[in-house]
Amino acid sequence: MSKLPKTKNQKVGYVLGLTGGIATGKSTAAAVFLKHGIPVIDGDIIAREVVEPNTQGLRSLVQEFGEVILKKDGTLDRGALAKIIFHSDRRRKKLDKLLDPFIRHAIKEQIREKKANYPLVVVDIPLLFEGHYEEEVDAVAVVYLPEDLQVQRLMKRNQLSYEDATQRIQSQFSIEEKKERADIIFDNRRSKEELTQQIENWLADFRL
């Protein structure tokens, strides 16, 4: 199911937010857009870039959590940071609060740059709704997979137990809530080829 943009200038720097749940196929969807020459801004890559050595993002983390989160070469020790925040909801929220301004600024800058040169820009943000990024995009597309299939795919992909897979999935908004809030839904219950076809059909309609 898809809903096309209804603005007069729908083909001038239109920004599509792309999201989904863990293991729903969002990366596969992003690859389809890239294959068709659509620029994709990757929120995960940006989140890594803002904590590279000598960035304000990394300095903010060290100030909050201590130098224990650094490796000997000065890079972020993600394992050490994960141990600190894993069992503390307060610390996890603090981490998000510290990094959000840097991530949001970088995403907005890339959107501004790409909009000037492309009719359609895709912004791939796993926690789009959780981070309230709806205001940064013109529409939101959700790659949908029911939670039972989501659990199965995550268990297989990451070699996780049922309990671990379920815990990871339930740490985010439910996929049903994301589906309800979406402007566009790409249904991934069947094959990769069918998901690809849905996206290509949407692109064909967009380009009319």
C-alpha cells in the first residue's frame, strides 16, 4: 500500500523517511532505491560518524561515561559502552539525549544538500518515530513484517534465542504502531522480489 505525495511541488526535493522494525527488510528496501539512483541518507552511518575520534559527540560521551569507553587508539569501545547502558534505562536515555543533536544536525545538513540536486531523497532511520524525525521528512514509508515473522528472521539472522530476539524487538515501537503511523507501507511478508516490485511500482507512480 502506498500513498503518493499530494503537494504541487512533489518532485522538487521530496524527502521520504524510510523505517521499519529490526529484521523487517529495511536495508533491502534502501538498496532498491539506491539501485534506481535515489540517494539514501543512512542514519546508522551518521550515528557512527558523530562519535569518531576528535568529534564533539565522542567528547560528550567521554565526559558523561568516562574514558573507560575508549580503546587504546582513542576510538569508541562500543562493547564497553554497551555494558554501561545495557541494564540502565536512565543511562540509555542519557546516551540518546547526548547524541541526538549531533545526529539530527548531520541528517538535516545532508537532506539540505541532497534536496538541491535530486527530486527524491530517502532518509533511512531505524528509530524514525522513536526519535520524532517525522517533521524532517515529507512522508514516512514503513517496511512491514508481522512480529512473529520478525522474531523468526531475527533469530535466524543473528543466531539469537527466542527470548533475546523478542527482547530486542520489543525495545522499539511495535511494528503495528509503525504501520499505523506510516504514509506508505511496503509489505515484506513474501519474497525479496515482491518487496522490490512494490518499491519500483511506487517509484514509477512518483515519477509520473
